[in-house]
Amino acid sequence: MFAVHLLSFYFTKLQEDQIKKVDRFLYAMRLSDEQLLDISRRFREEMEKGLSRESNAAAALKMLPTHVCSTPDGSEKGEFLALDLGGSKFKVLQVKVSEDGKRKVQMESETFPIPEEVFNGKGTDLFVHVAQSLKTFMQKNNINQKKKPLGFTFSFPCLQSKLDEGVLLSWSKNFKARGVLGTDVVQALRQAISNVEGIDVDVLALVNDTVGTMMTCGYDDQHCEVGVIIGTGTNACYMEELRHIDLVEGDEGRMCINTEWGAFGDEGALDDFITNFDCEIDAASLNPGKQLFEKMVSGMYMGELVRLILLKMAKRGLLFKGRVSDALRTKGKFQTKHVCMIEEYKDGLRNTKEILTELGLSPTEDDCIAVQHVCTIVSFRSANLCAAALAAILTRIRQNKKLKTLRTTVGVDGTVYRTHPQYSKRLHKVVRRLVPDCHVRFVLSESGSGKGAAMVTAVAQRLASQRKEIDDTLEAFTLSSTQLQQVKERMRVELERGLKKDTHHTASVKMLPSYVYRTPDGTERGKFLALDLGGTNFRVLVVKIRSGIRKSVRMYNKIYAIPLEIMQGTGEELFDHIVHCISDFLDYMGMKNTRLPLGFTFSFPCSQTGIDKGTLVSWTKGFKATDCEGHDVVDMLREAIKRQNEFDLDIVAVVNDTVGTMMTCAYEDPKCEIGLIAGTGSNVCYMEAMKNIEVVEGDNGQMCVNTEWGGFGDNDNIEDIRTKFDREVDQGSLNVGKQRFEKMTSGMYLGEIVRQILIDLTRRGLLFRGRITEPLKTRGIFETKFLSQIESDRLALLQVRSILQHLGLDSTCDDSIIVKEVCGAVSRRAAQLCGAGMAAIVDKIRENRGLDHLDITVGVDGTLYKLHPHFSGILKETVKELAPKCEVEFVLSEDGSGKGAALITAVARQHHREA
């Protein structure tokens, strides 16, 4: 028993001595975590250089755009051909992708050798050889479909300007075919296919093998956004935010970047980690000074690196008693497959002895232990370097997404990763140690690059089909110049019909007189009370106006909620609630016994027969209080005050918020004669000549007309530009068939139009993986404020996804792009329609005055105009295009409904005194 323990101790001690000997000799290859983190940092810096237009030319990492902008979503289907060219053999595949709920992929493939004289001969011969092999495969498998879609995996660095184009930058892996560098390899393949008769294929995509690996794994795991190859060569790709890729136009979405990480270190970033053995490998290679990282990592060089180390150690008498065989001196005799066999867990030492014996050596037990450890250090360094570079990529993805913790999947392929018994475990372990904030799942690619090329082609075909469906859907929201001109002309007709006595009652644009005869001139002064009712909130204000050189307006207000049950209850309940709020405000201000002149901003269509008389025509904005339509709102307010019997008010004016907006801006700018509201609702007012207002007595002077243009179209004159989505929104509204123009232009409805479109696209499988969630079914969940946020130029797609997730919509990056497009189409149309309507009004004013050119200011208010990033610009652009003889300035109003009501009241008091 003692003898067994002694023998075990002796063997362990022997192992330790041999391991220490090798460790001392190869100390430069053993990398600490601190060194690996430093390498990872340097790799991230090189990534930044490669992505930047300014520094790309000098960067070692070329960060090549692949024009693959989407990973598989599982809905891909069809039959595809794939070519996989990247080594001494190449593969032709037929891939059948079926979407029958099981997402099956069936493949048939054949491998064809490439003779050395072909891959080192003329480039044309190489591609003809590929085309002839493709023809053989198609004939053998009876593939005769016209224009069969084909994906081409080409595992060499290419500069791509689109998915089906790639200019070869450099050969690697011992390829040296002449006349191909700097040319488009897809064009070369197409030319060869056309020269070989009997093949009818459509080359849709050029794919790097690394991208193919990511796409293959991405079909089964949709979290996969990184691909890594560790085989004959090595490379990585990942999904990068498009806004960071200077070499490609656009900033929406993501694109797969082929890092070409094999060249890391070519510009000196790894100089302090490169050993003498690495220098020897490089000097003897076909491309000295190039692909230095690949030469430290990949299977093409790993065996040769071990051979050089063993040779050097033997010459120094550290191995094989100083004896060296001819085979050990011969380049290429010790291969990476030998490294894999030597590092096998159980049979490693036995394999070592057999391999060394085959090399003409007579190894001792000590030699076998030492050689095994040399292999371990070389392969472990390879895994460490890959882990450091992969950690840099994962960190970048996490930072791009602004996440504390990233969960993602890495698709991996390559003979070293697949066949080396320890490599994958070491790689996984080191990656997790270097980036503890990234939870990574590693998936081994099946039929990697070939299947991947087919998947890229399938995704490209799916996206093209989806793109057409989406474009067709949104085309209905694209208004041509001719259509906008027609809207302007029809609006002009309705404006005229609303002003004339005999057509006023049938006009869709009611052109309601406001009995405001002029805009402020700066002489207004006094203290006024103002009420503001136009939405779910109600405001009471005290407004102090000073005239003269230091004219000013000061306001004090309090906001009260209008509960839904009050909005849609009885008229008596609504006005009692309003009076209760006024009473509370007067108590708050200590003004219960003060009888101030009052302006009542009532932002609903009213027919006025005087400045203080307004009959409600119809409720809008979700109000439905009974026994109000057809009644004078000022009388209803006075009756409610009497019922309360606590205070008395001098109600001077009932005011529309649009008129208040105009008056507020006119107080600062005398040229302001138009008011526009573009918010929850949509409306315009303007100063019209009294002689044109047939429903009011008198021909002298002017009066502000409240157009109530939200009703434009209620007589079916814009049916040709309404979509099925507009009709669905109308059907779900409280006032079906009414306010059709407002339902196409105002904040209350734009979000709902977007929701209807999203439901339609989802139902057709174009969004959210075809899943209509409960939130998406909920009316009103997609508020218009989300349009403004989603369309913000400063908002990354990541934040768009965050908004959608907040709404219970689990979106991909592609979904986010589509949602942003939908929002843009809906809001752009709204702004253009408002612009067409405004063009009709400014041209009418110009013609009223017999002018060749009109300078005028529009006072504007409303959340849509204020908060939406593009609405105001598109509105102005449309007015300029449709009314070229008018110079229109838009000025934002400051509290038109409060300050405006006070100014109208002040102007009305002055007018009354003058009369």
C-alpha cells in the first residue's frame, strides 16, 4: 500500500516538475485576467475606430457592414440554395424552410473539393469550378425551379455596399486566386453561372461564414445577436446600432457587423503580447504582418505553433533528450487535430505518445506530460484571447442597449470549438469571468455557414415581402401635391358655403361668428376673471392686464378635474360642477364679493348671436353631457350660479379657445389675424370682412370667424382620402360621422389611428410576431404623446422599444422601426391636411384684400404643434407649397384660453363703451 502511495506521489511530482518547466518556458503565453481585460479594452477601442468614417482606413478591425439588418423571426419559409466557400472544400446545399408551427429546416448538401491549382490559379477558373459544381448538384437533385433564390457564403473579408454585392479586400486561409482582389465576387459568381448553361438562380445575398453562423442559431434562438467562428480561421460578427455605423447611411435599426477580428493587432495593439513563436509563425506565412490575432488563435496555426515550441525546447535539451526528428523540423507535420487528441481527458497521454512516435521521436513519460502541457497553454491562450475579444463585443452590446445586465446568445462554429475537448468550456468560463454583467448562452451552430446563407436569403425575401405589404398599407396615408391642392380647394369651397346665408346650414365648415370685432391694440387694462373648459381639466383664472409702455399680463389660476361621469352625465351636473370649482377658486383668492368681468373659454362649436351668447352646436372631445346641445351655454352657467346662490359674475364674453389663441398672439404681434389649435382638437379662426359674413348684420369692419373646421368632410367631400383605419376610428367614437377632419388631424385620434394600423399589421403577421396582445386591443392605450416621443430624432430605437414594452407590446428592433414608420405616416398626413386647410384660409384673406402678396402671422397653440418633433415643420412646408403668394409666420401662443379670454373680455368692454 505504501508503495502505491509512493508511486502516486512520484508521478504527481514528476507531472508538477514537467508543468513548471513548460510554464517557465512559455510564461509569456499565460495571460492573467488583468491582462485579458486590458486586451478587451484595446479591442473596444479598435471597434470604435473601425466604425468611424474618419479612422476606419487606419483601423485594424475593419468592422465591415454586412447589410444584414434583421435576424430570423421564425416566420421564414421557402426553398433556397446555398454555396459555402471558405476552405479547401466547398459545399452546395438545398435548404427547405417550412413555417407550419414547427419551424422545420430540411437540408440536402454535397461537398466538392477545390484542387490547389484552382484556389491558387485564376479567379475566373475558381468561380467556374464553383458554378459547374452547383450545376452538378442541381441536376442530381432535380432542381429546375426558375430563379431559385441563392445565398453565397464567402468566408473572406469583403466590403459590402448592399446585401448582394461584395468587393474582396484580401484573401486568407492560403487562397491566392488571381484577379479577384478589389472586384465584386457576386458579379464574378453571376458571370460564371451565366457561362455555365443550364442554371437559373438568383443570387440574393453574400454572407460571411460568421454571419451565417449567427443567422443559423438565430433561427432557433431569437436572442442570438453574436456569431463566432473558431476553426481554420477565426472571426466574429454582431448586431450593431445603425446610428453608430458611419460607413452606412441611415440611423434607424441595426445591422450585422463583420468585425474581421483576425486582423486585431495588425496595427500594434497586441505587440506586448506577441511572442517570438508568434513572430516565427507570421514570418513563414503567406501574409506576413497580417491577421496577427488569427495566427495566435485559429486552427490553421495552432498545431504549427506547438511544433515550433516543441522544436525549440528539444534543441535546448528540454525535451526528447535533445533529439529532433525530420518530421518535427517539417512545417505542417504537427496539426491542430493532434492538439485536440493530446488534450483528451482520458486518453490524452496515450495519444501524445502515439503522435510523437509517428513523428519519429522516442518520448519518455516526462516528455508526454510536457508536450500535453504545451498544447494546453497554446489552446488555452487561444480561448483566452477569443474570450477577451468576445467580452468587448458583449460589453458594447450591453452599453448600446443601456442595460445593467445583458442576456444574449452567441452562435459558435468552427472545428477548434467543435472538436477540441476542453476549448468550449474554457472559453465559456473566461467570458463569464470577464463580463459578469452579461449572461451568455452559447449555442453550437448546426450546418452553420451554409444553412446561414439560406437563412439570410430567407430573411431578405421575408423582409422584401413584408416591406411591400407595409408600404402598400401606408401608401393610403401618403398625399400627393395634387391631392393636397384638392383638399385646399374643397376647404375653400366649404369656407364660402359656411359664410353664405343660404348654404350655411348645409356647410360642413360652420364659420361661426365670434362677435370679436378687432384684435388687441395695447390699450387694454383691468382685472378679469377667466374660465377655461375644453378637455378633462377645467381652469379658473384671475388675469391682470396693464397697458402703456410697460404693458403686461399677469395670471393666477387653479386647475380642477372634470370626472368622466360629469363629462357624460347631465348638463345640470356639468354646470353645477363648474360653479362649485369657481366658488372654490374665489374662496382661495378671497374674491367672493368681487364682481369682475368674466370671459368664458368654451372650446366646443357654438353658434353665437352676440359676444355673450353661445348656443352649443355639438359636443366634441369625449363630452356627452345631456340637455346642452341647442342651448345657450352662458344661460346654463348663469342658472347654475343662481342655484348655488353664493356669488354673482359679470359674464361679458363666451370665447372659443382658437379665438383666444389668436388674441393672445395679436397682443404682441399686430399682424396676427389667424388662430390655430393643433392639440387634442383641431380648429382655426381668422379675421373676416363683415361684408362676407352673410349670417350677421352689417358690412363695415371685420369680425373673427370661428371656422370649426374639424367638421370638414362631414358631407363626404374628403372620402377619397379617408382610409379604412379612419373609418374604424370614427365608428368607435362618441360622434360617429361627425368631425371627420378633426379625427384625421387632432391629438385625440392620431394615436387611435396608429393602434388600428398596428392591429392590422399584427393580424397579418407583420408585427409583434403576429400576437395581438390585450393592451393592443384596448382603445385609447396608444396616446398621441407616444407618437411625439417615438418620432423624436433624439430617441434611439432602444427607447422606442421601451415605450412599446411599457404599453405591453414586446417588440423586436424591426417592430420598432415599423411602428416609428406608422407613427410618421399618420402624423405627416395630419400636418399636411392642416397645412392644406391653412393655405385655403391665407389665400382667401389675400384675395379678400386684393393683394398680390400677403404677410400674416398665425397664433398657434396645442400639444401636437408644440411637442411633436416634425408636425410644425411639415405644416409650414405644406402652407408654403400651396400658398406661394403668402408669407406666413407661425407664433406659439402663451395661454390663449386664459390670457386670450381676458383680452377678448377687455376688447369687448372697450367696444361696448365705444358703441
